[in-house]
Amino acid sequence: MSEWIAIGALAVVAVGIPLGMMAVSAILRPSVPEQGKSATYESGEIPTGSARVQFNIQYYMVALLFVVFDIETVLIFPWTVIYRSALSQGASLTEVLLPMLVFIGVLVVGLAWAWRNGAVEWVKSPLAKRRKTERQDA
């Protein structure tokens, strides 16, 4: 039971310190509203145009794929560390390998689906497509 008290105390401290720091900061900081403080700061340059810029959706797709496979690495690493000790403690090869093979299989199916739907293929710009057709015609 004492372990849970220590974990609870750690959780209270982990939440309490940041909340306390934000409360003290809100109480002590000066509040001087100015128009210049609410303006967008662009490294000393005067901002031009809108701050809303549309990015190609493929940047997000690549980021999501990276996160998925990065998490895969994080989950496979501990499994590889305990693999040999689990076998030496009497676990069968099937008990040890099957869960990881299912996990990797699900990831491979997800990668195949993303590949089939074009998530890993970079879209060519209209200029690149035009140059490619010009080279093929020549």
C-alpha cells in the first residue's frame, strides 16, 4: 500500500508544481495591453498577407506514417529485450512470437493499405508533370 501512496504523492507534486507556477505567474506579471503586443511577430519583419496558408495534405500523411512506425519501434524494442529471458523461463516460442507477429502483421496491412491509397507517393507539381510530358514528346 505504501507504494501507491508514493505514486499518489508524486502525481500530486507533478500536477501541483506546474499549476502553482502558472498561478504565481498570473498573479505577479504586469498587465499592460498594447496593440503592438497582439500583432504577429515575424522575426523583425512586417507581416504581410494572411497567416493562414494551406499545406499539402501529404505532409500530414508522411508525419502520421512516421508516428505510426516510430511507435512500432518503441513497442518492439522492449519485446526484443525480454524475448530471450521469456524463452529461458519456460515460455513456448509460439507464446513469445505470436503476439509480435500479429502486431507486425497489422502494421504491414496498414502500410499496404496506405500504399494502395497513395499515401506514400508524393504528388508531382503541375510544373513537374508538364516538364515530364515535354521530355516524353521530344
